[in-house]
Amino acid sequence: MALKKKKKTKRKAAKRKVIKRKVIKRRPAKKGAVKKRAVAKKRPVKIKKRPAAKKRALAKKLKEKVIGIVTHYFPKVRAAVVKLKVPLSIGDMVKIKGHTTEFKQKVTSLQIDRVPINTAKRGDEIGLLVDSRVRQHDVVYKV
């Protein structure tokens, strides 16, 4: 038997769309003509105003009232871990403020390493029972 020869098939080249761009020819300027340039108008410079002295004093007072920052939250027991910058004791009113959090409450329970305490000093990491959910980096103020 004779071997069948394979027919040679030519691949059709993929058709490419060619986009023709129009070139706009510009006429050369007349001899002796001066080209005009667009000049931007000068605008007056705006001076940033600093906050008034009252606003600065109010901001300073807020910084002085900061008790600490929330470092962790335990949702099942509704307790926040707070790193203290100022002493805190049971019965104090605190305000917890963050990006989505803002509420006031009275301190009813303080703990250090699961041991209840009455007062905590500066630098302690305490467990604070809270009424609402808090998040990391929320700031605790004394009211």
C-alpha cells in the first residue's frame, strides 16, 4: 500500500485592524510674525491660619485628661485591656473614644492578672469592665 501524502494547508494570517491616524499639517508662520504665548494669571497666595489660642488651650486640656489607650478587648467577658498613663481607681468616670466608639461610664471593676484591685498606678496594664464594645487604639479619658 502506498502511503498517503498529507495535504499542505496554509494558515490564514490573522487580520489586524490598522487604525490610520490623521496628521494635521500646520502652516508655517509668516516671516516676521511673533508667536503669542499663553501667560498664566498670578493668584494671591492663601495663608493658612493657625487655630486660635482658645482652641489650642482646649486641645491641651484634652491631652492632659488622657488616662490610657486600649490595647485589647475580650468580647465574651466584655473587658478591655488598658495601658495606663495616669492612676485610676474604682468609682472614677471615664470616657472611651475611638473611630467608631464613644461612651461614658463609671469604673466598676479593675483587675491586674485576674486579681481585683481598687486602684491602679501609672504604667499598669489593667483589665477594665466596659459597657460597650471597644477597639484597639481607642483613647480613655477621665471625666
